[in-house]
Amino acid sequence: MPKQGRIKTKYPGVYYIVKGKEKIFYIYYRSNGRQIEEKAGRQYAADMSPAKAAGIRADRSKGKEPSNKTRREQIKAAKEAEAGKITFARLWDEYEAQRPDSRGRRNDKGLFQKHIEPKIGEKQPHEIRKLEIDRIRINLTKTLKPQTVKHVLELIKRLGNFGVKRNLCLGLDFQIDMPKVDNQKTEDLTAEQLKNLLTAIDNSTDIEAANIMRLALYTGMRRGEMFKLKWNDIDFQRGFITIRNPKGGVSQKIPLNEQARQILERHPRQSENIFVRKDGKPFTDIQKRVNRIKEVAKLPADFRALHGLRHTYASMLASSGKVDLYTLQKLLTHKSPVMTQRYSHLRDETLKNASTLAGQIIDAATNKNVIEIYKEEKA
């Protein structure tokens, strides 16, 4: 505190100094056995007066108002607490940093930035109320498909669980209600459509897109699995393809059939990854390129050029009647048989046809016997 130029007022413990044309008021008092001397405020900037300074002194000496030092410490603590808050935005940053190559990261980022961050990005999971999530779900349902809404809500849930598992924060204290999604859609091609597609693929000059489509059709592999596929994942000698970190989670092997073998043996080797862009890096998206081939083949607009071929592969095997659903599950690397059940109706139809054929054969044999017996009786 300034030692020179102190001017006392009629109020005990209140004085001021003059700086320029303005008075700066100070107070001194005892609190918890300590002598405290601090600024009360400036005459013009804080509209301070001797009486007002005396009132502040009285409140602080009685503990009704914190001292300047205590207030500064409180502000500092509040800022540190704010900086240390683990919000959904900070959880996303940490989540993304720990999963740089994870499946769907790009899609998750888009969903977070567009639908989550603007609504609850600055909130901590335990601060969120169920009503807020319900409102998000209802608003998204007005413009997005149920599956997309479910992805957004699952990402919110996943981020909260991520924070809890790593002891970063408290989690959501309620269950998120997920929209019902009919994801049993399967895609198939008629014999004519398949023929047209294979012709379009053979005529394409885009080797990468053409061979990815061929491999999807002959192996049923997912798009992301083919993007990550490396040459050392192909066991040409034993006839297997190793799928690293598939959707089910655990690396698995699927058979390398002769058609897939020929595709890979003829495919150019440019990098450790099998399918690469012009810069030698693996694909993260190839939709436009495979869609060009789909359009040349004149396939339906809603047919998904890669995932649809995976469905076609599965549908052909299921409808053949020669592959049981357990084997199909292993070929498709489904973690649960529930996903494979979507093809059960195709196998059921084959079984029905076989059963009908058996009945017809028996009827034919029975009718023949009846005719022969009738001829014998007439003779």
C-alpha cells in the first residue's frame, strides 16, 4: 500500500490517495487475527466514496464479503476448475486421439460436429439431463433416418462410457432411449443385373474400383476390411485371407477362393496395402468411383455398390441351399448369429422348394403304382 500521500477520512480504517484527479480509496481491518489492508475502489471507475468504502470494510471484517486476495483465489480456482472440466467436446478430442485409425472415425466426427457439439459440447456427461437427450432425439428424427439418429445417440453414450472407463469424469446417470430401426434390409441382384454388373466391371479402366467390387462379390468382405487389407494378409499357399480387426472385433480368417485368388494375383502391387489411391495411401472412401461402374451397369439407384455386393454374396449362398447359416455367419464374420438370420428366409424358401419337390416325386411314384395296379385288375 502507498506510504506517502495517505489522507484520512472521518470513517475509521478508511483513507485515500490522490492519483491525477481521482481518489483511490483503501481500507484496513482485522480478519481471523490478521491485519489486512487493500484497495476498496476508485472514485470514478467504481463510483467509490468514503461511506461506501466504510461499508465494504464492515462487511469484510465480519466475513460477509471475501477479501480481495480471497476473491482472486476464488476466481483463479474457478478458472482452473473450468479448464479442467471434462466436457463432451474434450472427451471427443481424447476419444479421437486414441482411435486415429478406428473404423467409422470420419463418420463419427461428422456426427459429433454437426449434431452433438452444438447442443451439449460444453457440458459434462453428469450434467446432462434425460430431457435434453430426448429433445435431441426428437429433433433429429424430424430430418434424419432412424439409423442415423441411433448412431448419434450411440456416440453420445460411447463418449460418456469412454470418460468413465478412463476415470476422466462421471457418466450419464440414465439410459438413453434408442429409436427402433428396421435394419433387416438385404440387397440382391437378378441374374441379368449381375451379368450387366460383371460386364461393366470388366470394361472399367479403374482397376482399383473394379477389383474392390470383384472382391466384395466373391468374398463378401466389408468395405473397410478391403481398405485395410495388406498383401501379408493374403496366404496364397494355404488359401486364406486374414481380416484384421473386423467389425466383430477379433481378427479372423476367411477362405481365399479361386476367383478371389485370381483377382489378387493380377492386381498391381504398389504398397503394403492392396488397394491404394494414386498417392499410394489406402482408401478411406471410394464411393464415387464404384458408383460410376454401378451406373454403367444400370443397377437400381438404391443399390449400394459395395455393401450391396456383400448382401448379394450372402444371398446367393443362403438361397443355394448348400450352405448352413452357421457357415454363412463365419464367412461373413458376423459376431452374432442374429445378423445372419436376415438371410434365413432365403434358405427357408430353398427348403420349401426341396420339400415341394419331394412331395411331387412321391406323388408321381404313388400315381404310377395306382395306374399299374388298375391295369393289373383289368387284365
